[in-house]
Amino acid sequence: MVVSVRLTSLMLVCPCGRTSRARYDRSRRRWRHLNFGRSAVVIEAEIRRVDCRGCGRVRTEWTPWARPGSRFTRDFEDMACWLVKRMSKTGVAKLLGTTWAKVDALVRALVDVHLDSDRLSKLYRIGVDEIAYRRGRKFLTVVADHDTGRVLFVGEGRTQHVFGDFLASLGEDGRARIEAVSMDMTPIYRKAAITHIPHAKVCLDPFHVIKWAGEALDLAYQTCREQGVKISVDTMTPTQTWQKVRGALRQPGEKHDPTRAAIIEQLRRKHPRLHRAWLLKEELRRLYQVPAADAAEHLRRWTNRARRSGINAFVTLAKRLRRHRDGVLNAIDLQLSNSLLEAINAGIRLIQRRAHGYADLDNLIEMIHFCHGGVPTQLPTET
Ligand SMILES: [Zn+2]
């Protein structure tokens, strides 16, 4: 279906915004538009070129239905890009009646325009994390901005050099502006941060600290189970009972139902050591609930208690937390966690699943920027 349109204005508008009467030449052109039912629609119009003084060269005049230089209408492009954030490019191509390569080119153009802007010039609080691809066999380093929630950088590999190179690329002023960086416990990124932004506060992710406590408790549980202490729950077999015990230990205390609370109470009487381990886990969780001003004191008391508990797993954890004290407290003080990176991580897994994995790494990185880099996409019907 061919829709012929005509620009009625005598004045020519250059894409730079300048108007002129100086027509250079004219020709007929076509733009691919959204399908009308089963029919492919093209817009056809006579279009003029303008000899623009502002640009100092001949340019095709601006039209309201298409972006400069594009052979698709704005509506088509906007629809395609909106869809790419939600389904595979193959699906989008089929739905809109075009090819994968053309959809891909639209996405690339949009990402290129967006990444050129000064998105790196005002960074204050960033987060860094590793993200698995190729079925978990390879890794990417992803840096995000806590203030906008956007991905800033995606690099191949998970070494301190990848993160270091990103920090180096910010320039001296850019690095000086960074106040805080959140990360998990791996020393890789911490080393790069210490080298390139020594003034910035490293914030260690609370979720990982709690995870350590959970792991220590699991170890204590295993030891206790191997020692064969008897705990009874209703008519269950010993194996079932121990599974119940583990469930009760792992669940946050405030969520316990009466059965689980009773199990913990039995532990207190019959196996005080495991009960103490559970208390230590719960007390460490409370570190993130007490007022920030009390956190340092809470952590100090906790590490002392854990060290004296005689439970190996918690003695080790106490040493570890003493080493990471500043990072743990910074995260509380600045209220920074790596949950933004976890959310982005989930989004990237979704991108990979939609495309059944990515053969081409550049393409995957482009899609990460497209979906999580703040590239604006809007349906033609949205205003
Ligand atoms: Zn111009």
C-alpha cells in the first residue's frame, strides 16, 4: 500500500533547524511504515534538498514523519525499538515484516546516539559486578550508576584491569567526583578501586555479608548433625527432622511459624551450640536494621561475640568481617547495596534467553546498553 504525501510549506527546513527558500533539487522517495492489517505500507513523497548556509552543504529537508537519513518512518522505528526491549529481534522482524539485520541496525543507531552523550561526566555513586554469559562459562564486568539506575559500561572479562580501564577512561576530574562504589566481596574490583579512586568509599554489599552468615550457620548445622544429636518433631524420621531444622535455621527469625519457633526452642535446650550459631546469624542480620549511628558498635560487639563463640565457622567469619569492617559500615552509612546490579544481572539473563544466547559478544553488549542504559523508547501512540 503506497500512501502519497506532500509537504505543503514553501519554506524548506534543514535538519539543523534553519529555514531557507534555497531549494537545491527535488526527488521522490519512499519510507517503510507500519503495516496496515496484512498490507505493507510505504509513504511516498517528493522531497527537496536544501542548500543550507548553517550547515554549509546540501542536505535533505526535514520531514515530520521520518528521522534524517532514515528509510523508515519514525513510527516504524519507535515501534521496532519498543518491541526489541520485550522480544527477540527475530520476532520483531517477523512481526513488522522486515529483516533481522534492519532491526539490528535501528537498535545500533539508537545506542550509538545515546552512548555519545555525556553519560559519564557526572558520576558520584557507582556499582560494579560480574555477570556470566555463554552458559556461565564467560564473564562480563558491568558498571552501573546508582543515581540513574543505568548501565554505564560493559567490558569483557572480570579482572581488575577491565574495571581499572573503565575508571581510567573517566579522566582525573571524573574519578575525583566518584564518592562511593558498591561491590560484592571479590577482591578483583576492590584492588582496581584502591588503585584508581583511593578517595572513594568502597561499600560491600549487605546481601553478601548475610550470605556469609548463612554459610557459616550451614557449616555449624552440618557439624551438629554429624554428631548425631537427637531432636524430635512430631512423628517424623530423623532425616526429615533435620531437614526441618535446617529450614528453621535458614528462615529469618521474625518469619517463624509456631513449629519452627518450637524447633529453635528445642535447639536452645538440647544443642545450645547450634542455637548460639543461629543467634549469631540473626544478630548479624540486625546490623542492617539498627540505626546507622549504632552500626559500628553493633558490629564490634558482634565480632567479639563470634570470636568467643568457639564455633569455627563464626570465628572465621568474625576475622573476615574485621578485615572488611570499613566496607561493611560504608554500605550502611551511605545506604548502598549491589541490588541494582543484581536486578541488571537478571535483566541480562533475560536478554540472553530471549535470543537463545548470543553468538556475537558485541551484539550482547549493545543489547545490554539498549535495555539498561537508559536509551529512551516510546510507542508511537505514547506522547
Ligand atoms: Zn542546516
